Amino acid sequence: MRKELTTLVLGLTIIIFGTSCGSNLGFLSDKNRTVTNIELGSKNFTVLGRVSGTSSATYYLGFGGMKNQDLLELAMKDLLSKANLEGGPRALANQIVDVHVGGFPLLYAKITVKISAHVIEFTD
């Protein structure tokens, strides 16, 4: 009986700590302090493409990494560097913020933030 209990406890410990966990959160909102109003009554813009920016932080035993606001700012900086908004009446629209948290419970965690948006150019 004691050997079976020890085997059961050891097996459950391996299952709990040997599997990784992850979760995703997605936000369709203006977490980046950028606002663009588009008049949809007339076609006064064209969609030039879609861009995305990412940032991530790693935590060991709950230590390390950076604050969530810093992750958002770095992801937005990466997005803006790829968006090529200069040189015309361009803006970002339909911004989506995805947050993925993965790792091993209590030991290791990696948080990845991805911001994606459409680049639009106004024609009128």
C-alpha cells in the first residue's frame, strides 16, 4: 500500500510540474493611446497592409522580466518601426493586442505581447 501511494504521489508530481501551461488574452481596444476616426460613409482611405510588433519577458520563480506597461510600449515601438507612417496621411486602424502567458507553474513564465494593426492611407 505504501509503495502504491508513493508511486501515485510521484506520478502526480511529475504530471503537475512536467507539463507547461499557457493562456492567451486578446484585446480589441486602444491600449496604446492612439485614436483614429475614419468616416465610413465614403471611401476616403485605402488599406496599405497589416503590421505587427512584439515584445516578451521571462520570469524565473516570479523574478525578472519587466512590467506589463513596458511590454506594451516595446511592442508598440516595434510596430511603429515597421508601419512606415511617415511620408503621407497614414494611420493605424483596428489595433489588436494579444498577450500570451506560458511556462511551467511557479518555476518559469514567459509573457509575450503582440500588437497588430492595419496601416491605412487617407485619400481625401
